[in-house]
Amino acid sequence: MALLQDLVKQVSDPKLRQRILQEVDKLAKQKKFGLVFEEHLPECTPLYDVSIKKGHKVALKNGAVNDIYIVMDIKRNTAICEHRLNHEKKEIALDDLVSVAEFGEPIYPYLKPMDSVCNAPDSDLWHTLIEADNYHALQLLDYLYHGKVDCIYIDPPYNTGAKDWKYNNDYVDSNDQYRHSKWLSFMEKRLKLAKKLLNPEDSVLIVTIDEKEFLHLGCLLEDIFPDARIQMVSTMINPANVARIGEFGRSGEYIFFVMLGKASPQRVKLNREWVSSKGRTHTGKVRWDLLKRSGTNSERKHSPKGFYPIYINNITGKVECVGEPLPNNISKALPRKGCTALLPIRKNGTEGNWQWSTETFKSRLKQGRIRIGGNYEKGFTVYILKNGEYSKIVNGEFVVADRGINGELICEENSSDQVMAVPGDIWKISLHDSTQYGSRFISNIFPDKIFTFPKSVYAVKDCLHFFTVNKKNALIIDFFAGSGTTLNAVNLLNVEDGGHRRCIMVTNNEVSDEEATSLKRRGYRPGDKEWEKLGIAHHVTWPRTTCSIKGIDVNEAPLNGEYLTDLTEEKHTKRQIKQLNLVIPDGSAGTKIKKQIISLLGKNKLAQSLVKNESSYVISEDYPVAILFDDEKLNDFLDDLENQIQIRELYICTQNNKVFKKAKEAIGEILGDFIETVPVTIPMMDGFKANAAFFKLGFLDKNAVALGQQFKELLPVLWMKAGCIGLCPQLDTKELPSLLMLPKNHFAVLLDEMYYLEFDAQLMKYPEIKTVYIITDSELAYRNMIQGYECKECYQLYRDYLDNFRINTGR
């Protein structure tokens, strides 16, 4: 195109040149980069609760919702209808028709209360489920929470062509040149509305998908969110691998993370399978080892340069300086005023050696890898951070909280089976298994039903956790709610960290193809009670919500099983100390016997390679077992046990019961109980301390709204806009009050502006009220009334509501 413009500029006739350039510019504007597809209008929506009137658009309940008729007249229970395209006229029974809303028409939604569950009466946290076509629900949510949402998680249809399990997954139009167009158009309209909800400063959109559409979804997200950072993660959801004829089996899928503003995945506690399957697990605390060498090669002669003094201030415990290695014939360091000259002298008086040279000691002192324990009266002990432990701090497995007197690193405690980290982009996590923790998980609630491919509750929870760990009051939306996994995950996440995250779910009420066929055969149609009760919202999503909160199944029996959590607790157990009643000879025969004993202890408890000819005992920081072969070396054995907290089992080879008793008592004093960190589980029968409300999206007449005739219907909308705090209020009286004070819901409504002074006086009594609605037709009066409410969210009704949805025209 640029080349063409350059050539056109060479045309000598200025008028012709200008005309051609204008046409070239038109062509340039038609050029598209990236994703190109044929547009489809969003689907029509059936309005089952809207009465049919003359002039309305309608469709047959048993027909296609976009096959539209116009109602020309109504006679008794029959409508005279004209088909919009072929103008064919028909007389159709009103019971066979349903009103429809098309894309581009202004809608005026309300929320009809269907049910609620309250398992935390003292909590003001209420989740919500909305039964609706999610396109219109998103329009309502945009009015309620424009730019306020922290996280949107969706698991949309994958366009696989399947129509099973109450979920239309077939978005292919035979008229499209590009087979993905209908699905892309379907997703584009919804994602554009979702973008309006997200906080542009700090929020995330999370979308799961498989290989059928992930390329096209990625391009679509790039197009809609050009300023966002987008990353795709590969995740295993089925370790069993689903076989596919002529293809590789399917075991995974993909997750797109669309990060707006400063949003980014945060470091959280993760099980080790997230980061590595190799390496020795740590104890949950940074492991400080003794600088004084123990075990093999621990004598001075084994490392003469490791025999040097460390001068420690007697009062502060600070390392004042480090001396040079002493000559072989010198065993005493020169004194230094106010300091203890610490040498590697063992408790039995023999000379040992330090593990580090003087140069290494000095450099690692600066790194914060040396700590001094003890005191002047009882004696000082030098502890060090070896390379393995120090690398855990550098890699972020431990968080440095402070530094000590010698600059030593002071770290927050951590779990032995967990690390603080942000994972990579390939997830192979056992708890993300959709069969074990998705299908079977839900079957626990619905014992007689089988569900295909619902998400693992832990997979959803982990996605949310990375972005809301520091947002415990986050607002989370899922507008493809399906079976309701997202709300289940939010409740579990709140339990784990004491959060107050709120979840809004949206789902339609589709029935499966099989159920639809059966219902039609029995004479039922969409909108009938028998049909609606088998839809996914009524039959799956809401029952799962109530059952998971109450801790029961659909038959009201207590739920079996436990939730696995990221929480841990310390478990104290006695170390096993056992006597082996035997005496081991010296020499090669004794070495052979020692190795045989170690092999009999069990696999991986101790390595035979640790046994040397001179080994009187074996202690290794890499193994949970220690053994004493020679009871005459008991004191040395006990000396080297200090700080070996990883040891769970100890074996004492002796025929002297008094020696064994002494050893057992001393070991108990040195090591104490064995402390291990174990995961915390939550019985499912305990349910969740949470509340949820179930609504159905309906549509109001704008004239009736403007006249104030449908305030009762709008009250749940006002409740949601004020934050869904407390039980949704309802008005049972025919007469509307002049004003409404709802401190438990944190909002108030002035219905009659004549009562403003009384309203204002009462409002002063309730500082917890943060949202104020004023019903008035006068913009000037509204501005005057809210002058003193700078710290509150104020809205003018019904203008605010009507104007918002009027401008939806053409969206």
C-alpha cells in the first residue's frame, strides 16, 4: 500500500492525483492486520417473563429464537403474527410464543430473587448467581461495576462441536468462509463488555481454552486488549490422557492471563511439584549448620588451614576479627581484649577444624551467612549457611525479614513441603486433574449424575490465588459459570487466608440435547417449569453452590471427603531411638557388617557409601537416620548430633543397657521431638461460612421504571450496586416508603424528595451507609441534596439507570 501511494504521487495531474489518493486511503482503511473474521450479531434473548403485546418481537418457543415474528394484533389467547423476513401471516397461540430482545435494542434489566443460602448470618459477604444470557448480564454488570472488577475468570465454550451436558459447544455457521467466525464473534462481543468491567489500573482476565481455538483466542485478546500484557500457560488437566483417533491424545489445555496495569502474578506458597522434583526438602526454617566439622575428616590434621581463631565480642556476640591459621605446634590463640578466641576444639578436648578457610569465612560473613550462638558464660558456637541453604534464600524460597548483629540473614519461617515462588508457564499439578477433582468432585454432591470435564476446583483456585493473594477483598466475576466451580474455589481461598473475596457468577439455563428431546417428546417447551428446572442454573450451578456452602449433597446427606488446602501445621512426634544388641568387630569385617546393618534399616534411610573403615558412627545432614556403631564414641556421637533436626530414627549398637538409656536421655535433650509440617485438610461436611443469593435476569418497561412503578423490582439491582452487603432487602408492602434506610446493606434511598430533610437527618445516624440513591427528576435538586455527601457514592434515579441502558443501543 505504501508503494502504491508513492507511485500515485508521480501522477502529474493534481486533481487526478488527489482523487486517486483518496481512493487509496479508503483501501488502506479496509486493510486489517491479525485476526479477520465475519461478524455475527449476538444471539437474540428469549424473555419468558415479559408479557406479549401488540408490536412486540416474538419467536416460537419450540423454534429458533432468531426466527422472529412481529405481533400485529391479539385476539383472546391468539396472536396475529407476521414473519419479519417473508411477511407470512399466522395465527399462533400466545402460549406457544415468547418475547425476544435483539442486539442493538435498549434493555432495562432487573433481578428477580429466586433463592438464597445463608450459612454465615454474622457476615456481610454475599456471593451472587445470575441466571441470564451472559451478554445482557454483562450489560447490567457494566452499570453496576464499571472499572471496579479485580479479576474475571471464564471457561468459555471450546467450540468442539459437542452439545452434551447442558452446554452448547457448537459455534460453527455453514455460511461462514472462516469456520471460526461465529465463535469469534460470540466471544468478541462479550470480551469487549468484560473489558469495561476490569479495573484498568490493576486487574486480570483469565481465560481457559484448548487447541481448537487457542490461536484465534490469542489474536482476539491481542486485538481487544492492545495495552495489556498477555501470557499463555500450558496446563495438564488429565494425566490419564484422552485418546483421539488419528491424533495425539489430549491431556492438557491452555490458560490466557490478560494483565492490565500493574497486575502480575505474585509469589505464593507452592507445593514443590510446582517448581522442582529434585533436591532435598528443607525443614521450613533456614538450616544453620555448625562451622566446626564433624564426622569424617574432622580432626585438625585433616585440614590444618581450618584451625584458626575467631574473635567474638564477649558482650555483644559480634565477630570482631578472624585470625590466620595457627602453626601445627601452636594450640592457643593470642588473646584480644574483651573477646573470646574461639578455636575448633571438640568437647572431648581434641583439636578439630573449621569447614571454611579464613578467606571463605570473611567473604560469607559479609553475605550474612554466619551466625553466633551461645554466650560468654556457656560458650559460643558458630553456625553457617551452606551453599544449598543460601541458594534457597537467593531463589526466593525464603523471605529475608531482617539481619542480626553479625549481619546474618533472618528469614521468615516456611513449610518444609512448600516454597515461595512464581511458577513457570508449564503446569503439571496433580490437584488440577479434572477427573479426580472436577467430575468426581461434583459427583460427591450429585451422587446419581455424571459430569464431563468440569474444572478442578484447585486449578481455578490457584489461578485466582496468584492475582488476589494481596487482594483479600477482590471482586471476582465468572460469566461462563457452568457447574459453579469458581464460587467453590473462591470460598475455599477465603477459608485458607481469611479473605473476603466476593464472587458473581452468570450462567444461562440450557438443558442438554438429550434432555431437550425428552422434554419436547412429553410436550414441554422452554419457559415451562418442568423445562426450566432441568436447566444448568437450576439443576447444577445453584444446587452445587448451596450444597458446597452447607456441606451436604443434593439428598441432604453430609458430604464425604476433604478439601486439600495450602495451609500447614506443625506435628510433634517422638524420635525413634532403638537399641541394636550387638558388638561390631574392628577392621574390614566390621566395615562389612556395618554396611549390612545399614542395608537392613530400609531403602533410602542411609547410604552404605557413608561407612568408612574408621567410622564409629554415621550422621549425615542428607538422611533422616543416624547410627552409633561403637558405644565408646557416644560422647562424640552426641556432640555431632547437635542441630541435626532432620533425623527421625537413631540406632545405638550396644549390649550395655545403661549406655543405651544414657544415650536415649541425652538424645532427647539435644534434639527434642521431631517436628514436621503437615498439610491441613477441611472436611467438606463443614461447608463454608458464606452466603449466596440466586437471581434471574428479567427486563422492565422503561416507562414504568420512569414513573417509579417498578422500584421493588429494582431493589436487588441497587443492592448489588452498593456492594452486595448483607441479605438482599425486599419490600413486601404495596405502598412505597418515602425513604429507605438500610444500614445493614450500607445504602439508603430517598424515594420522595419532599422528605429530604428527614432523610438527611437519619443518614447522619448511620456512618456505615456508603451508597445513596436519590429519586428525583431535577438535576439541580439532586446536586443540591448530595452536596454534603462527598464521602459517599451517590446516584440519581431513575435517570442514572435509564440513561445507562438507553445508550446500550447499537452495542
